[in-house]
Amino acid sequence: MAIIMFKAKVQKIHNVDNTISHDYIRVPKFTKKHCDMNSFRAHEKFGAYANSDIFPSILLRIRHDTFDGQVLRLDKIPENVNVDISGFLALVIVNV
């Protein structure tokens, strides 16, 4: 299982009447610095591409398939994503 990790600030979406609709996290464009490269090299599907020139495109595809758009809604977290919001910045771990 390959792991992608990043930290981001939790932000809030407000309704017109100033009540909170939901919380969300902006998902950055994934690069090698977000990845546990040892787990990617050992992965059966991505292992051959971990050090290739098409790896950024693979990360872009993972981001597109896992998250709808560029945000992660905290009320609609996918099954392969873990979010720890105990600190100032939320820690998001994506298991691929």
C-alpha cells in the first residue's frame, strides 16, 4: 500500500445566514515530497513508475480519482483517506 501525506488548514464554508455548512481542506498538487517513496517503489501497480517521468501524472490521476475537485470535504471523506484534525493543521493520509 502506497502512502501520500500532507498537512493543511481546515477551513469553513458558511451559509447565507452565517451558519456553518461544512468544513473542508484544500488538496495540494501532489509531488514526490508528499509521497512515501519506499512504499511506492514496493507497490505492485506503481512500483515500475515511481522513478519515471510520468510519476507526476500518476499522482495527478490519484488526486483526481480520490478527491472530487481540489477540496476534501470533511463530511464526505473517502474510505482510503484518514484525517487527523487534532492539531493546528490537519494531517491527511491517503492510502493508494
